[in-house]
Amino acid sequence: MKITGKILVAMGYTPGKWFSEVLDHLYESEEMTMTELKAYVDSKVPQTIAPFEVGVPYFKNISADNDIEAANVASVFETMAELMKTPTIVGGAVMPDACPTGGKGQIPVGGVVATKNAIHPAMHSADVCCSVMMTSFGHVDPKLVLDAAHSVTHFGGGGRQDTFDFPEDLMERIQGNVFLNSKKSIQLAKSHLGTQGDGNHFLYVGKSEKTGETIMVTHHGSRGFGALLFRKGMQAAENFRQVISPKTLAKNAWIPYDQEEGKQYWEALQIVRAWTKLNHEVLHNATGAKIGAQIENRFWNEHNFVFREGDTFYHAKGATPLKDAFVPDGKDGLRLVPLNMSEPVLIVKGEATENNMGFAPHGAGRNMSRTAHIRSKGHKTIREVFDEETAGLDVRFFSAHIDISELPSAYKNAQTVQDQMKEFGLGEVVDRIMPYGCIMAGDWQKDAPWRVRKRKRMEELAEQEKAEI
């Protein structure tokens, strides 16, 4: 009798890539008894990996000073307890700016997770390589820098019409990677270059507390280019999960690095990293050219990425890498930790320790959701909240619509985060960039193209009704 895939399924086996190898062997082999057949097929069934019954221990570099923070910390610990049951995990840590995101068991913002031979796309999320870059323009007027930057940057949805030149060598790398070489991916790589997105991304201008130099800091990730890679990575990870660890939560699926897909995905991440660095650079260079200023100093670092040491992969979901090995193109071990628009951007250095796993916080984090924060300000007008929280600063929203969920009160107390950095040994502050002003997207969806078109249709219908009357 010829054995087919349908027969194997009828025998209770779950289809997978391994079916083809088994069927090829059975086609060429002599006829087997049912006992022999089952014994052979059983020997070829992929061995599944079950989640740990008890999660791997992790370091808790966070404490609560009030009831709101206590509720946040409890939620972080609850999701970490479930997350750490993922069978690839060998260690983890939580930073002082931690806050939950997504459902129970998903890595929180401010979380670091180390895994063996496994890349987990959900642990770096859709905002791949979210990062910060600073450039010192010397002793120039900060308003001049902010005005120039405002004229060259782009916040909000979509890409830009006046695209920047795209390096040929980077395009060749994109075209040579199976995760990145689609027409859509290439189009996004071109049109989103020089854009900063929305949410908590920003362009900040301030002065060094030590030198008085005017410094620009940009904060954004890889935009639609990286988000598309994330979606493809999640699908690849899910394909592996169904075969090798079906009881693992889908959000914690992984791509084994020792598989070809793993190596291709790792390379795709490095390409996206190079694109994101370029995305910062074109804005900094264009700003400098606009004001005719010389670049005095520049460095950058990611805080939402995957870092590798041998076969161990460190997933930092909102955590600043301190180890030089994690930032090979860094400068003098210096890293950037932004807090909020009314607070300094910290310039820090630090060593890897057992409890920090080579990382520091990435900012101030949140104690409550955006919606909850907006609701808490319901007794005041948007303008009142804005005026109170940005007094003395040049704060702009690119869309011209204020987003109060990005104002300082939306974030954790900046001093508390800094105090806990000292308490837990999470980096030393060596300078502070004191705020002059910043630009953020604002509530750009109020004037999103689809809403503008809808308003226009409504106005046209209203005019028609008037004419008929």
C-alpha cells in the first residue's frame, strides 16, 4: 500500500515539513507492517519543547513609591512571571521605567530577556531598532537649530515626497535578503527615510550642561520598513512554534538561529539597524546644512533591539545597552537616556553587572495607558494642560494638534527613574542635555488623509442639501 500524507494524518500525525522526508523514505523502502511503519514515523516526529512550569528567575531593578506605581509594578511582575516560562529563556531583567504592553506573558517595555539560539520577533516589537542619536552643533542659537530641524523633518503617518538619496550598497543588502526584498519593503525603505513617525518619537534641542554646546537629539525607529519585517518575522516564528513548541504562547514564538531562516532574519535586523541609523543621520545632516553649522560631536544607540553574544540573544524591549559589544559603532561608551520633553536627556556610561545584564533604562516610561492619562486630565482643556506643562519651553506638534498623552505628566517621575538607576547600578550620568524645546507628531490623525476626505464629502453633501432647499 502506498503511504500518503492523508494516511499519516488519519494515523494522528500533524502535517509539517517533516512529512516530505518520511514519505520519500517510505516510497523507496520495502513494505512495512503497521507496527514497523508506526515505529519509523514516530522516530521522525519532531520533538516538541514545552514551556517551563516555573519561570526562569529575573532581576527586578524597580520599586514603587506610590499606589499608582505599585499597580504598574505588580502588572509588570505578573506578565514577566508568565513570559519567563518561555523555554528558550535563560535570564531576564526589568528596568525602573518598565510598564506592561499587550497581554499577560508579553515582554513589558523596560524588559530585557536573554535566550539561547532563538530570536523572538515580538520581543523587539514592530518598532524595530527604536533608537536615539545626538549631534552637537557647537555654540549656536538653539532656536535656529529647532527651526531648521522643523523644516527638514517629517512626523505622522506615511512617507515623504522629497525623498533623500538612498545608498546603493544598502539597497543591495536589502534586495539580497529574503525578509526584505519585496516591492513593498523597498518602497517603504525609500519613502520613509527621513521620517520620525508618531507616538513618543521626538526631535529635541537643548544645551550640554557641561559645555553649553547646542545639541539635537532624535528619537525614532525603522518606521514601516521595520514594521513589515516584524510582521514577516512573526509569521516565520509562528510556523516554527506550531512544530517545535505549540504550547508556547504565540506572542513568544521564536525563529531558531541555527536554521537558515534564523540567519536570514538576524541579517535582516542588521540591515534595518543600518537603515535606522541612516534615518537619523539624514535629518541631522540636513539640519546642519540648513544653518551652516559644523558637526562637533555625534553618537547614537538603540534601545529597542536584539543584541547577540555567541548563541545568546538579548532582547531589549525599551532598554539602553551599556556594553560596548552591544553598540560596536558607539563612541567612548556614551549612551543617551531621554526622560520627557521638560527634562534633560541624560548622557550615561556604565558597566555590565549581574543584575543589569548590560543594560540601563531607556527613559521615564509610563504608569498608566495613554487613554487613562487623557481621562485623568478631563477637568482641564487641552490648551490649559499644554500651557502648564510646557511653560518656558519651545514645544511644537508637527501636525499642529496637541497630544496631551505625550506631555510630561504622562510619564513616570523622572527623578525617581534616576534615583533607581543609582540604586540598582544602571549607569552613571556624565552630562545632561538641558531642554530648550522639541517637536513631536501630535494628534496627526485628526487631519489624516482619510478623515480630510470624509470631512470634504460631508461638506459637499451639506452644500447639496442647501441647494435642494
